[in-house]
Amino acid sequence: MEPEHILSDTETAAIREIYRHFPEKSAACIEGLKVIQQHHRWVSDQAVRELAEILDMSPAAIDSVATYYSLIFRRPVGRNVIFLCDSVSCWIMGYDQIAACVKKQLAISYGETTSDDRYTLLTIPCLGTCDHAPAMIINEDLHRDLTTENVAAILNTYG
Ligand code: FES
């Protein structure tokens, strides 16, 4: 069961400050979701309700913004979130082999998190670095020119 309030005073203050600078509610909403995610890794229903209260929006409106942005997580994720590019140039340049390596090494499939909470594996459309396909993002880091030889070492650098 979730506690009555999960946003800390610091988070609430940060979101109120954002709201002051972004009178446009949808912009404040995105930034508020980011604040929550920075502190909790993901955005729970309770967090959505609290953000809705601060921004004077409905939880449903917050939820639809959160759902629209693939980088906002509405389910728990691991400490490191891997987004493997799943678009044409990466397919041509060996996406299947890279995906197989990653899944095998982590023993998970898309949408899953390793049992030690270390990695979550997701896909993402073209990362805009097609000339260096295949590519993936881990947290905020872009990794390009992936090969079946280098991908394991890259994953291992994330604790
Ligand atoms: S298709 Fe993967 S970076 Fe463009």
C-alpha cells in the first residue's frame, strides 16, 4: 500500500517553482513528472494524484501527458533503463543480433526488469543517429555502432 504522501517537501517545492516559471500547465506537468521521476525512478498513481493537486489539473490529464512521453515511466524500472533503437536503419545494421545479445546477457525481454533491479529493457523509435546504427540509450547516454562484441562491455559499465 502506498503511503499517504510520497512527494517530499523538496519535490513539492521544486514543482511549485517550476509552475511559477511555466504558467502553461502542460509544460509544468512534463517538468513536474521529470522531477518526480528523478527522485523515484518512476511515476506512481499516487505521485500523479499529488502532481495533479499541485498543478490544479485532473489526474487523468496528468496521466495522458505521462503516457504520451515514452521517457516518463508509469511502471517501476530498474536502476538503468536501456532503450534499444527499433527502427529501419538499426534493423538493417544488425538490430536482431544486438537485441538477442542484450536479452541473453540480462535474461529479460522487452518491458522487463532484471531480478536484481539493475536493468530495464525497452525499445525506442529512431534515435537520429542512423549513420552509426545500431544504437541504444542507457539512462542519458547514447551508445552507437553497437556490435555483438562491444555490447556486453557497455552494459557492464552500468552498476
Ligand atoms: S534507426 Fe536506429 S538510430 Fe535511426
